[in-house]
Amino acid sequence: MSQTQIPVAVLNQLKSAVSAGDVIEQAEQVEPFVHDFRHLFSGRTPMVVLPDNTAEVANVVRICAEHRIGIVPHGGNTSYCGGATPDASGSQIVLALKRMHRIRKVQPLDYAITVESGCALADVQAAADAVERLFPLSLGSEGSCQIGGNLSTNAGGTAVLRYGMMRDLVLGLEVVLADGRVLDVLKDLRKDNTGYDLRHLFIGSEGTLGIITAACLKLFPKPAGTATAIVAVRDPAAAVQLLASLRTSSGDAVTTFELIPRLAVDLTTRHISGVSDPLDRPHEWYVLVELTSARPEDALESALEGALAQAIDSGLVLDAALASSLRQREALWRMRESVPEAQRHAGGSIKHDVSLPISAIAEFITRAGGWVASHVPDGQLMAYGHLGDGNLHFNIQQRDGADVKVFLARAPTIQRAIHDLVAELRGSFSAEHGIGQLKIAELERYKDPVALALMRELKRALDPLGILNPGKVLRKESRTS
Ligand code: 2HG
Ligand code: ZN
């Protein structure tokens, strides 16, 4: 197979479509763009194109449409599902949006901010903070993930319970369509009922229907008080009870409610510097709880303390500690956020990013956990994450000394069993990490057939040549490159 399937003349055209001819062609420099960060997928591309503005993105798309070249949009490369990795044909270009990192407008009175899609999430948070506002999307990878990726995967994270997912934080979008037209619905309006709400087609569609180039995002008042606690709970059912009562007693101030199992404490204390066991004695299950509100810190802390004391009396909570300084709060967050990194140090992990009705979480953990205990002797359950959203990272960690290849080879069978149980309990096999290349077969198995047919029809309508992120979310059809 030749090095490139794209004629040199077309590559030259693409090069002249972007200012300063900003493209990457040298194999060594292309390398980071053709692997996902978990190294599950590898591909090839003759060229990474780096546009500077929306007009340049449109130019690139027009050229690709003319020559039927697949375009793989690329942000911070933090996809868990291979959503930003080209295929192995060498016939797709990568379109990296990192040069488009301008904050176009900060609008404190509108509680809004307009940014380009190559902005790192942390930079958007900082720009909001500088005007005493909060942009609440918060993820472990916020230093490197980009707004375009957050939008195209409808990212979640650790404050969804209070503020919603990325979709809920969007007022307007600018999108380059598959024929190079620019869709300008970049409004900063809270109310706009003028026909179909097209924004939501592009959010969560992983670059398969259009390339998002800018967004107007919602901001919120910066909370005056924060109270954080690590809480040892009797079991996941107790955690669910605690969540319900805390939401009511705190006046719905619960921003974060993250389930953390003992194994996560063991692995983070072992592999991550600065993390220590948070309570005097070890426990099986913990939650990291954070309350935020306009109320001052001490009022919030005493509300949390009171609620936890009651929960101890009723047997839901076994022990708890409130963070009494910023340093302690940061240490608790460090433990939670470094669970994926600690898992990487500890060997192979079979991952499931599932969501369930919150009321079904405890049953799911009991049944799926029981299945893992009896069917996966070389793995240990690491079920953790966003309990407040009904979203578990139901991961299975390779045991010390197990053969990683043998362990990971069973992933498809194990995932099938877990996802079948999720479906039985009316949950979702993909809560916040998207579909990418990894979960296409799952989508075909579990998605309502009418919904799937409609998705294919939308893809054909918006991208008739099949050039936008081909082979992601939906299987490539024969017309695609
Ligand atoms: C998190 O919540 C991320 O930490 C990563 O979504 C989850 O590694 C995982 O399974
Ligand atoms: Zn997560």
C-alpha cells in the first residue's frame, strides 16, 4: 500500500487552504495524531491540517468534499473510544483545531462566554473565573481536553448532578457543514424557539455531522461556599439513600457525589504521590461529596456535618471527614481524579462507562459484581464514579500477576455480559465517553432500531458523501472514503 492515498496535488491544495501553510506531514510529528491516548487504536494519515479560523476550516472541508477525502476532527486527543483517530487506510486527513483557541467574547452580564473549539477546557474555566463567574464543566483531563471535543462527545465529569452535561451548558454554536457552508447559530439567547433546535444535532455526534468551530457557553455565579467530605458508606444502597437525603436537606446544593471503592483508595495510595488513606480505618465503599452554594462556607459545612451525623445514627454512614482546609480538599480531589492514572499503573483494565436509573445502581453493582467475582478470577471490580448522575465506571482491574494479554482478550465477552445486564435494567452502555470506533457494535445491539435508522438517515442528509469522521459512531457505508 502506498504511503498516501491522497494525490499530492490535493495535499498541496489543502496546504494552501490554511494560513502559513500550517500542516504537519513528517511521520514523527504526525505520530501523536494517529494513536488514541489509551493506544487502543492506531491509524495513518498523510497530513494533519491546522486551520486558524472558521473560514479556513470551511476551505479545507470544501476541498475534501470535492475529492471525497475523509476528515477526522482532532481536539485534545483524550477520547476513550478512538473518536479522533484516523483509520489505517492513509486516505483521511486529520483536522486539528488547536490553533483555534481564542476566547471570542466574555459576557458577564449575559452569564455567557463565546469561545473557539480549540480552547482547552481549563482556559475557559479560567476566563470565566477572571470575571467572577463559573464555567462548571469539570473533568480529570480539563488541562488538555478541548471545548470542541467536550461538545462533540457531550462530556460529563464531576459536576453534572448540579449543572448538567455539556449539552446543557450551550447557548449557541458555529458549525462547518460537510459541504463547507457555515451554520451560524452562535446566539447567546436563553430563549429562541425558531423551529428545529439544530445545536443538539451536533453536540454528541462526535464530528460525524459537522465540525463545531465555536460555541457560546453558559456561565454561573461563582459559589461563595464549598464543603467537601469523604464519607465511608455501608454499601452502594446506603450511598444512594444518602444522596437523596442530602439533596433535600442541603437545598439541592450537592454538586459532586462520587462513588469510590476500597480498591481505588488502595491503588491511588500505592501509585500516586501525595494521596493517603482518607480515614482512620479502611472501608469497602466511600463517597466524595461536595456541596457548593451562595451560602458562606461555615453554614454549608455545618449543614453537611449535621446531615452526616444523622446518617451515622441511621447506619447509612460508617465514618466521615470534612476537608478542613484547601489542602485537604485538594488531596481528596487528587485521590478521585487520579483513579484512571492509578489504574494504568496497576495493569490492564476492562472498562464500562454505564449509566442506570439511580434507584437501580445498587442492584446493578450487586448483580454485575457477583458475575465478575464468579466469571473473572483474574480481575477485581473497580466500580467508581459519578453516582450522583447514575454513571458508573464499572471497570475490572487486572489482578497483580495476571497475564494482561489473556485478561484483556476476554474483554468483548465480559463487556457483552455487563452491557446485557445494563440493558435489562434499562440503562445505557455509554454514559459520557461516547461511541467513537470502540462501541459501534454495542450501539447496533442496544440502540432502539428506529432511533438507529433515524441516525443513519440524518448522517446521509447532512453528510451525503460520508466525509465527516468516517467510521465513527456509525459504520462506514460504501460511499464513504
Ligand atoms: C473519570 O471519571 C473518567 O475519571 C475516566 O471519566 C473513567 O477511566 C475511566 O474509566
Ligand atoms: Zn467519568
